[in-house]
Amino acid sequence: MKPFTYERVNSPAEAVAAAARAPDARFIAGGTNLLDLMKLQIETPGHLIDVNGLALDRIETTPEGGLRIGALVRNTDLAADPRVRRDYALLSRALLAGASGQLRNKATTAGNLLQRTRCPYFYDTNQPCNKRKSGSGCAAIGGFSRQHAVLGGSDACIATHPSDMAVALRALDATVETTRPDGSTRSIPIADFHRLPGDTPHIETVLERGELIVAVTLPAPAGGTHIYRKVRDRASYAFALVSVGAIVRRDGTGRVALGGVAHKPWRVEAAEAEMPRGAKGVAAQLLAGARTTRENAFKLKLAERTLAAVLSEAKG
């Protein structure tokens, strides 16, 4: 473990000011991902800013009829909230599919969005990884790639995003609220929040250095049947090979997002026009342009079959 300094802050303004003073600072709340990365020296912040004292742990109804979820709301509390279970069941189900109860008790809304890939080459510091060290290469390309991306990858990285919650938020058209180091605020559509790898896979979101997530906002409920189906190698506490988050209305229209297949939650709005006609047309547009390896080509058929099962379940 490399030495680091530590401070607690009491407001978003204090947090971003502290981050501006220390170029190698990181915010910490639950620490369920960051602490593991620090132990492996994949992340080596010189200064930790504890944001647990910020009053960002509430779920509030918005004037527009949606929900504003504080950045520090724990995953357990979010999944169990009656309003979430009633109106945003997709989010509740995705959270419950995500991790053990112990982890959900610590993990926060903001931290879930910011968790880093579970690519084994990223975690193995003896292997080249462009996410860990820019320009070093990608060991997954040409290596063991069963878990890796089939969409949105690049010659620099084929890692997948691990979050189940983020898939649900993408289908729900969530917005991420932040405070910048200069004190200004902005709202980022979830569709724009995570970046594809391109030539800079180490830059994973559109956040500026020192920018702090303060909340995630959901629009008014979309109605319909909410389903989250996750296919994984074992029944508990595994990351998705493929996941499908869907909202299906009575007339067959709706929304759908995929997890486990790309560097970010994957949604193609144009594909949703095909939902009343069945999974095949939806999958064809969602998976258009896929680049597979010999080991992960099965994900294309698995995604289509999982989507078909979800649409069938929605029909009752």
C-alpha cells in the first residue's frame, strides 16, 4: 500500500475545493471498488476525500413526478425504497442482481456508476492494459476474451462495464447531476455519461478532474412491465455475460438496454421500434456492427435469446 493523506468534508463545495487542491485526489464513500484497486496498486491516489458526511443520502420526489436519488444512497436502501419498487422496478431488480447484501449495504449510487471494469487483465499488473497504463497494449485482444465486449470496443480495449444498476438507469433515461471544481453544476444524460474506449480507454466517463456526482434523477415513471434478466456463469455474485433491462408496455412498445456486451450500458433507441414484432429485429439493430472473438461470439445469440425470454415474460 502506498501512503496517502485523508480528509473528511461536509459539503459538495468543500469536496470539490479539496479535490482542486490535490491533483491526485479521489473521492471515497463505500470504497467497495476503490480500496481493492488501491491494495493492488492499480489506483494510487495521494489523497482521499471522504464524502460520507455530505447530506446526499436521501431519495426525494421531484416536481416533475420523478425521483432524485442522492449520490450517497446505499444500493440496499435504493432497491428497497417503496417508490422505486413500485414505479422503477427495473432499477430495484438490477440492484438486487448486482452483488451480495454486504456489498449493497456499503456501495453508493455514485460509486456504482463509477466502478471500474472487472477485466482480469486490468487486475493483473503483470499484463499490459491500456486502461491501467495508457499505451501499454491490451492483453485481452488475442487473450482469453469470453467475458469481453462485442460492441463499442476498439483496438485499444474490449473491456465491459460491470454495473447492473447503470443498465437500468440507461433504460430509464436517468440524468447525472454534478458539482464542478469551480462551483458550477451540470446535468449529464446517462446516455452521455460513460465513454466508449476509442484510443483513450483509461478515460471512462465525461467527468472532469475533481467533478463530484451529487445525485441521479429519474424522470416520471414510464409505466409498463419492468424486467431485468441477467445471464452469468454462476447463480450468485457474478458479473453478467449478458443482461437485458427492459420496460415493455401493453402494446409491445418499450425500451431495452443491454449489459455485459460493451464498455458502457448499450441502448439503441432505433431498435426499440421493433419490439412489438419480436426479439429478432430488436437484436439485429442492437447488435449491428458487433466485433467478436472466437471465445465470445456466443454472446450475440445469447443476447437475442435473453431478449426473447424477456419479451415473452412481459406478455405474461
